[in-house]
Amino acid sequence: MKTDALVQQLIDSYGNWFETNAENRAGGAARMTQELYPYDHIFSPIQINKLKVKNRLVMAPMGNCQMAEETGRPNQKMLSYFFARAEGGIGLLTTGLIPVSHHIDASVTEKGNFSYFPRIDGTRTNFMGWRDLAQGVHARGSRIFIQLTPGLGRVGNPQCLLTKYQLPVSASWNPNFYLPDVPCRPLLDVECDRIIRNAGQAAMDAKVMGMDGVYLHGHEGYLLDQLTSPAFNRRKAGKYADWQRFGIDLIKQIRKKVGPYFPIMYRIDLSLALNETYGKRMETVKSLKGFQNGRTVADTLNYMENLVRAGVDMFDVDLGCYDNWWLPHPPAGMPAGCFLDVSKVAKEYFSARGVKSNVGVDVPIVAVGKLGYPDLAEQALRDGKCDMVMLGRPILADPEWANKAYAGKVSDIRPCIGCQEGCVNEFVEGGHPQCAVNPRTGFEEIVPRSFPKAEVSKRIAVVGGGCSGMNFALVAASRGHKVEIFEKDDKLGGKLWPASTPMVKYDMMNYTKWLIAQVEKAEGVTVHLKKTVDNKFLKKEKFDVVVYAGGAQGGDKLPPIPGIADVKTVEGTDLLVKPELLNGAKKIVVIGGGAVGIETAYWLQYEQKCDVTVVEMLQYMIDGACTANRGHLIHYFEEAGGKLINCAKVVGFGSGNSVKIERNISKGVPDPYCTWTPIIPKNVENPLAPKMGPESLIETIPSDLIVLCMGRAANDAPYYDAVAQHVAPEIYNIGDSLQAGNLLTGNRAAWHIAAKV
């Protein structure tokens, strides 16, 4: 089995990176500092082919699913989304992927010829949206490339088999990513030729519409990657049996259509890193077996050089594919600057071999992967590890990232928390890109950049100084209201603090400190700490508005399991902020495999050096979380020796603090460690899913301490009591006291209610 030493070293480091001296540097945690200000490298111009870009910042391509009309024409939602990032100072924007394989790759077109992707192919009715987009971005001082994809292939939606009676496609017979029992048929050479012609025409159409360049989606296992990697392309005959041929012919066709001076950018993975990630599992897991012969680093570099000869002007480089999804979509737990060594390899290779573009200039290498920290980005450029820096989620969290960094206002940049709940999970579930910490993202066409001043200044009480309460206070105060926050603890933050404790949640810590700092300096906000209030007090004070943001409940009430009162238990969120509650315990059973349970277990296994077993009633661990986030935690928790037991119910407790479980042992029980196949959305029926039988087994797990992470319920009783008592003319309920455990919906409610009071 082929492996690359550098890739293996990186893969091995992505679970325990924090065990080294990892503070505020690439490969570790990063902070929103400005020690390297002014950022002269970030804000210097760069030439791409004949195009000059004003700075070294690139907006990453994040799928613009559901941001266009059903015909594929970009609508006002999509235009406003990009205009906000152009206004924020990013030099080069890139769109999400635009397929050029409709009616060839059945997964990219919906039944009825509708599309959840924007389209530029086939009809002039779609051109207007692209023309408006290009002109609007230029008017705001930025440049924009359109990202084209030959298709999705095996990572496309397999529902086309049910809705259109067509198999998904791929380079060879490959299993579908979402439903591995669904085969993906090999494309015919003539179909590959049509895709290449379509791409050339789409590139020319984009040029005429005013776009500044074309960007090929050739990484993370999409169809272009499938056709250009021997892991997926195992064709034995025809011209595309040469795994480099399709990509090179594609570039030649585009260059032929657009001429010599229109920039062409290519996104590529230096390695799929599947062998390095899964090791022996590559030989035993049915859906992975065929993928062992991926490109080596040397193969990829040679291919990149050949692509430059064919006409490519620029690359961005990463690792991984859908089957190890946390690599091309680095979640909260991945270290900052995680792929800088990858971009450095490509840059040094081109430099050593004197590789130049077709117009005789250097080929810029763009670094990707958790670089939304100005000092880190500047250092990467100064060290020559890359020529440009790509930002995706950081500029969804704060579109003004570039403007604030240039002005030296780094402390005001709203940090991304790496949750991927809005930016990725939303469109996986059927929505469009959004952001958990910036409720305006994806709604720029209807939510203003700043809210108008209120006609009447009101006195507002906010009960609870957690995330939703603070966000409400900031927006309401900005509109001229006088806001008082009542927080029962000795500091603001609420459950943000336990959520920030594990080192893999350093982004959450950045956000927690940022949010508290914003509240502390906000005019019109008064904070009362260690202050518990009731409805009698609030009614007596005669507030104009009372907002309940008191959080969830459940931690102080033991679940009704026989014998639980006789064993040592602690709630996970309490343990995270008070690790002394471990009291020397080393063998831990965590009851509950949701996000809090797995994050707590990970922290215990790695940082507290405990031996941890997680017990979960449901079929899947961290059900509902983004595939990348759950995959990263599960994979590296197993690597550290952590144990996961799913489909198991705690039925009692035995002597010596042991835990008794009833565990389903039928063949239909999913592998709890599976990270190579995602959880299918609940509204999509999988007729091929194995059925679970009733077979079960009673087991006893020894433990020194039992950690309860069984979920919390919304604490809405004070709100309903206040409504009944007419505590104030206006009464609202937001955050965990309305819907427990969802930061995205809590922040959205805080903003929208604060905008109307």
C-alpha cells in the first residue's frame, strides 16, 4: 500500500496536535492577535496571468446551493452574498461549483430539469445573473472567478436512481459515497468529450459575461478528481485510461476557447490521504478497497506541471476527499494552518523546476485550511509557504475580515467557530450556506449591514448572559435601547465556557472572548453578574421589554435509571469547567454520544489521559453534526484508544461503580467508528439499509466515574410564567431556553428580535 511520509506525518498529527507547544502558530491553536501588523504581505498586489489582484486574499469556493433560481440563474440572494465579501475587501472571490455535465452526470440535475446549483450552461436566460454578479463585484473593487466542475460523480446524490432511473457516474465502477451499495457506472469516452466541450463553452460564456477567470474543481473526490486519480480511474481501455489525459484535455479546450490571457485556476488535492488515514481498513472495508492506488505526492506534482503546460495559471492545494471529509473541510478540531506544509511542497517544486505559466510569469500557489487569523496568514506569506491565502468560513463569520485586518482592528473580527453547521450542514440538509455566528450570512439581500435606530429607546432586561443573550444585547444597544443583562454566574458566557474547554475547541474560545469583549465595550449595555432575578423582580422594575435567554435545564436532575444515586456521576458540562471533579478517576463511562458527549470524551481521552467508553442509545454517534466535525472526532478518538458503543441502553449500575447496558448485537447495527460513509438525512429513505434485529446482550462496563451527557431541555417555564403574569409589554424567549443546543438558531433569533423591538 503506497503512502507518503509527509502526508502520513500530517495525518498522524491532526488528532493530538495540541500535545506539543501549539499556541498561536501553524499546526496548533491560533488567536486573533495583531503582532505582525501592518500586514504588508497580505495587502500587496499579485499578478495572475495578465490579471492584477489588489491583495493576497482569496474567498474560498463554498457551494452556492439553493442560491439561484430553479433554472440556475443567480438571484439576488447569491449576488448580495458575494457583494458583501467584495465590500469587505477580499481581493479575489470564487464562486461555488457550477456543473457543466447536466444530462450526463444524473446527480447534478433535479427531476424536471431543475437545479440546486447555479448554472451557466445551455441557455441565455442564465447569463444575466452572471453579468450582474461580475459587474457588481468589479464596482466594489474585487475580482471574481467562476468555479466549474465536470460533475459530482460518485459523491453526487444517488437519488437520481429513484427519481430518474439513472445510475450515478464515475471514472470506473465505483461505490456511491452516500449509499455504497449503489454502483456508479463508468462514463463513456464520448461523454467525457462532451463534458470537456461543455467546460470550454462555459468558460467562454463566463468570460463574455465579465468574469475574471475560470476555476476548475479538481479536488476532494469530485468527478474531475475521479477521472484524474488512479484510485478512482481504473479504466483499462480508451484514451481516458491515462489518468492525466482528461484534466489536460479539459485545460487545453478551455485555453483554446478563452485565449492566452484569461486566468485558469485549478483546485487539487496533493494526496487523497486515504491509505494514510485508514491503513489496514483500506483492505477490509468494502467501499474503500478499490481506492488504494491514489496519486502519490510526486504523481500529483508531475500532473500539476503538465497542467501548467496545458494552460493552468494558478493552484490551490489541500489533502483528502469525501471519504475522509474532515481533511478538505477542516472542522473545529483541526489545527490552524493545517495544510501550509502542503502548499509549501508545491511552491518549492515549481520554484526548483522553474515552472512558469504560458505568459512567462510565476504560478501562484494558494494556501488553504484554517487561515482566518491575520498573524498566521501574514506569517505564511512572509515564510514563502504560499503566494495567496484562501479564506472561506472566516469571511462568512465576518465579511469585513480584510477591512478590519488592514485597519488594525483584529480584535473586532468576529471569529469563525469551525462548527460547519451553517456553512456546510445547511445545504447538505437542503438549505443554503449560512453561518452560526453571523445570522446575516446567506440573507444579505434582506438583512441590512446595520440596523436602523429605534424610534423609541426602550429599557430592556435580558435574563441570561450566554451567547444568545449577549448577541441580543449588542444588536438592541446598537439601535439605541438601554439593555441590562442579568447573569447568575460570576462571568458572562454561560455554556460557551464548557464548550470552549477542550483544546480542539480553540475557535470557540476565540469567539467566547470576542463576544464578551464586544459586550463589555458596548454603549448602552449594563451587566449584572452574580445576579439571579425572578419575574416578581422584573415586573416591579417595569421594563419595557424582557428577553429570556436563561439557557437549558437538566444538569441538576439525575435520569431515572435504577441505582444511579449510588454511583459516582458528574454532568459533562460541569466536568469541563471543573476538571478537579475527576478526583483521580481514570476509567470513565460517558453516557450520551451526542456532540457534548463525544467532545467531553475526546477531552478526557487526550487531555486528561483517561480510558473512556461512550454509550449511546441511537444508531449513530454525534447524529446531526456536520460530517467533517463528527468524522474528525470519531476517527481520532478511536486512534487514541477510546471506545464507542452504539444502540445500547443503560439499564442499571452494579458494584464498584460499574455500568450495566443492554446492547443490540444484531448484524444491522452500524459500525460506530465508520467515518467513510455519512449519515443520510432523515427525510431520505435508504431502501438498502440493513434492518436491525432484536438480538441484545447485557454487558457490564467497569468505571471510576460516570459522566452524564444525555442532553438538556429548554428552560422555558420562566418565559411562560412571565407571559401569564404580564411582566412586561413585550416578552421574548431565545436561545437554549427556547431550543436547547443550537447556537445557529439562538443567534438568529437574537438578531431578528433585537432588530424589531
